[in-house]
Amino acid sequence: MNRYPLWKYILMAVVVVVGFVYALPNFFGEAPAVQVSSVHPGRDVPDTALMDAGMQALRTAGITPVRAEVVGTSLDYSFSNTDVQLKARDVLARALNPHADDPSYVVAVNLLSRSPSWLTALHANPMYLGLDLRGGVHFLLQVDMQAAVQKKLDAIVGDIKSSLRDKDLRYSDLQRNGDAIRIGFNDEQDLKAALAVVKDKVGDALVSTTSTGKGGMISIHLSPRTIEQTRNYAIKQNITTLHNRINELGVAEPVIQQQGTDRVVVELPGIQDTARAKDILGRTASLELRLVDDSPTALAALASGQAPPGDQRLFDRAGNPIIVGKDVLLTGQNLTDAQPGFDPQTNEPAVFLTLDSRGSGIFRDVTRANVGKRIALVLLDRNRAQVVTAPVVRTEIDGGRVQISGQMTVPEANDIALLLRAGALAAPMQIIEERTIGPSLGQQNIAQGFHSVTWGFLAIVAFMCVYYLLFGAVSSISLAVNLMLLVALLSMLQATLTLPGIAAMALALGMAIDSNVLINERIREELRNGANPQSAIATGYERAWATILDSNVTTLIAGLALLVFGSGAVRGFAVVHVLGILTSMFSAVFFSRGLVNLWYGRRRRLQSVSIGQVWKPGAGKTLKPGKPAKP
């Protein structure tokens, strides 16, 4: 009646051992560290020579790291406190990047687990702590608003060129000078016809004409309203793009908000790979399709290191110069998806792009009109333009599928796909402030949060052991297992624990012990009704289960609603709350009954159970535990 089969005890043991192993890293804490990684992931992997160079620079500055090691694609230096960490970050940045304008390595502050290697090998990592507790990085980014306006003007220039070409209107000159666009014409009729086309393309921009004897010039200036709209769009688009990129990085509960008119605050709680986060945030990767100029004039200019008018001298991934036109035929704005993969013919890493209907049409027309010519796919990243590939167009390409490949590593393909998929930044951004965040509410709040759970747990244990005796001790052990499993789940899911999450943890303890109270009182009720102890235990667990299930399911629904519709601190509370409900149903019912069955289940002639004083309402005397009253 009250015996578990062997497989249930094995399951209990496995769950407890796994829970203990994955909860254990949280007791080792985290060490302040400096993380060094390559600007080009996968190409320049840090090695022991670089580590020795960093160690020499630190020794010269009088800094001794606690630990230095190469882990994967990064080099990690651990330190005793954050003051030494920040000083070491500056020393390593100067030593490893002698040319600040062209850095080779990303040097970023980080928090690394102090867990032993055998735990790390099992992928047992501590849970993340929110910015209101400990850990995380704060970035302040400056948006280049002037670049956003220039980008708007470049887009207008491209549209005007395309429209005039479609209308077969010839112009003598079209260029952007500062914040103005000027178009020269040698024929007055072309000037008048072009004026209507230009006004249709530039919206509310200020358009003026200057007539000469045989032609004239059209001047375009953006209106103050358009400039303001462009700047507002730039910062909003950048915030949206940052959200997409950070979601790709897997950061829980990030804070991304505008500060002033041209700055963005980014807070990444519990971030582990801060070097990659810093790299991804500041990159402005976008894609452009341009024609390669292989004319004799271009080749002659290429030999002299120059570029003809209307062209630009770029470099491919192998470092070879190539002349491409400045006119952009297609941009990354027409992308709907970008996924990393492998070239089916060469098995090299590649990025596969999917274009929208407009982009597919443009790409089809471009390839049809340029059969036999080369088309360059230009990647703009870190304010640099690089030709990723420049294949010869053999035939018209339809279907909206494009492949980028050629001399790239798997990490590079993953990063390029991530950046293109998340969207390009509307304007470049520069990280002007970076710092690790301690608890915003102070170390006292961390201690108070920890003490609230600890003292609450001890108070519950004391009450249960006094009031329910052995059954209270079983409930207390189950409660400890529940807390351990909750911490283990948070660690396995790499969730971020915040102060609201600690509150949810304390609430989960109360709900878990409430289930044990229901079970214990149901057993007492069966004993009062004259049931023998073995029957009372079995009936008490079985009949209490329905009530426990109903109450937990209704609470779980409320928690899921908070999880789905909430954000920020509310969502952090909901995550711990939902996980606490699931672990409490296991520990309060399944685990506690296993312990009771292990203690009492094999006693055939059980006379009494240690569950405290069994009171019979209305009677003038009490019953001894487990003994029915005489009629």
C-alpha cells in the first residue's frame, strides 16, 4: 500500500543528484575578469603567446591576475576585485591594441564563474544575477546623427539616378555637396522634365532651380522637419536593431532605452560573453549590391592605386583591390532572412540570403541586364566596405535566393548572418561608456534578499518539526529539495535572478510547504476517523493530491499570464514563480511520500505515526497519534 517500486526511488535519487550538481556552481560565486577576443571571430584566435604578452603588460603595471587561461576563442584574466579588474582592462587594451583606431582585439570586462573545471565540463554554470543584484554590463552608445542625415541624402541620390535613367533624362552632373544635392543639366527641356521627377522623389525637401543659357541646375536641401524625422527614425531603428541583436545573443531581460536625443543606454544583466556583445552592438553591418568596373580605364586606375570618377576602390577578403561603382543597385533593406550554412559545391561556410518581392525583382533585372559582367556583394561593417564576393553573372537569376561565400570561417558566417538578419543600424554608434554594474540597490539588499529566504526557510522548518514531528521533518527535507531543484533549474536554463525573483523564491517556499500542510492535515483527519496508520497515509496523500493540483494549476495560469504579457521585473518574477510551482508539486507530493514510504512502508503492523497531536473536535480528550478512539 505504502511502498514505492525500485524505479521510483532511483528516479528520486537521480533528480536529487542532478539538482545538487547543477545548483552547486552558485555557491562558488563569480570573479571579476577581463576577456580578450579577436575583432574577427574565428580568424585570430588568442593563444599562449598573446596571453604571455598580456601577462608581461600586467606585471609591468604591478597587477597580478588570479588566473589567466585561453578558453575557446577568448583569453580570460581573473582578478581579486573590480578595482583591479578595471585597471587591468585599460592596461591590456593599450598593450594588445597599439593602434587604437584599428584594434585587433576586443578587450571587455566580464564576470567568470569560480566553479571547478569538473563542474564546467558538465556545463554546470551558476544562474545569472540581474543588475539589481550583481553582474551585468552597462553600455552608453552615441548615435552619429550626421551620418544618418548623410545616409538619407545618399538614398535620395540613388532614387533620383534610377528615376532619371528610367525616364531617359540626361544630366551633366549629379553630386552631393555637404547637406545639399545638385543636379546639372545641359538642356532646359530636360531640366523642366527632371524637376517634376525630383519633386516626386524628395517629398517635402526644399527644391530650387537655377537657370543658365542652355540648361540649369536643380538644388535639393532637406527641410528641418525631414532632418528631425530622419534623426528620430535613426535612433528608434537603432534601438529596434539592438533588441533584435541582443535577442539573438540570448540575453535575458535586457534594458535598452533612449537617453536624450542621440544616446542609447544598454544594460545586459548576467551577460557572460561581454566581448562578443560589445562587438555585436557597435557593428553597422549592411549589404549592398554594386557593379564591378572592369573597363580599361578602371584597370589602369587600379594599377596606379586610384579610382575613376563615379567608382570606388575597395578590397576583397583576400586583400586584393577591386574597382566597384558607387551606385548601389540593391541594399540589405530588401532582405527577409539570412542563415549560415555551407556551399553545396565546395562545402565552405556561406551565408544564404532570402530577398523580398521587390528585392527579387531588382536582382532579376540587374542580373538580366549584366550577363557576362561581375557584380560585387559589398559588406559594410565597422565603417568599412569590403567586397565579400564578386562573381560573374552567367544568366538571369530569379527566385530571391542569394549566396555569400568565399574565405570565411564558420563563426564569421554566423556573425554576418546574425547582423544581416537582425537588421542594419540606421546610423553608426560608438560606445562612449562601458562599466560593470554592481547592485543598484546596494550590497545590503543582496544580503537582505538572501536572509529573507534563509530565515523564512528556517522558520518554516522549525514550525513544521514542532507541530508535525517526523512528518514535519519530512516536509522540511522536501522543502530543501524544492529550493535546491529551483536553483538548479534556474542555473540550467541560465535564467536571470533579480530581486523580484528572490521574492518569487520566498513565495514558492510558502506554496510548497502549504501542500505538505494539506497532506499532513488530511492524514490527521483520516486518523481521527479511525483509519489505521498505513491506510491514513495512503488516503491522505491520494485525497490531498486533487486539492494540491487544483490550487497549483490555477496559480500556474496566473504565473503564465505574467510570463507572457509581463516585461522586465514582472517577467523575472514570473519565471521563478512558474518554476517554483513545478518543483513544489514534485517535492511536496512525490518526494515527500517517497521518504514516508521508505520510513513506514515496510512496517506491516504499524500502530502509530509521528505526526503530532491528533485532536478530535468535540471530544473532551485527546487521541494518541495513530490510535482510534473507543466507541
